[in-house]
Amino acid sequence: MVPKELVNYQDKLYYVYKKMKPHQIKDGYINDIKEHLRCDVVVRNKHNNDDTFLFLIEIPEAEIVKDLV
């Protein structure tokens, strides 16, 4: 699966797992939703009068491993 939308945040690469509008989330439940979706970070995106919460999952850096056999 190739993520549709990538975000560079604090020098780390993330993909957008879910987008939600503030009116879709009750006050104080952002962390609960983040844990339920198993996301690493939630950021608020305010762009061109479009206010959205982005639930992000980190893409780990590639690691080259030599054969141990």
C-alpha cells in the first residue's frame, strides 16, 4: 500500500492516516482517537480557511541489515 499523502514534520516523514474536521471531534477526545487509530502524532492544519486535524503515522527510516546466516 502506498500512502496518498506524505507530511514532513519536525524532520521526520509521516503519512496521513486520517483527516477529521474539528466539529467531528468532541472536546477532549483527540488523544483517545489518536490512541484508537494507533497514530504517532496529531497536528492541526489551518490552510486556506480549511481547519483539519491530521492523524499521522511515522514512516521509519530504512535500515540495511546484512544476512546473519
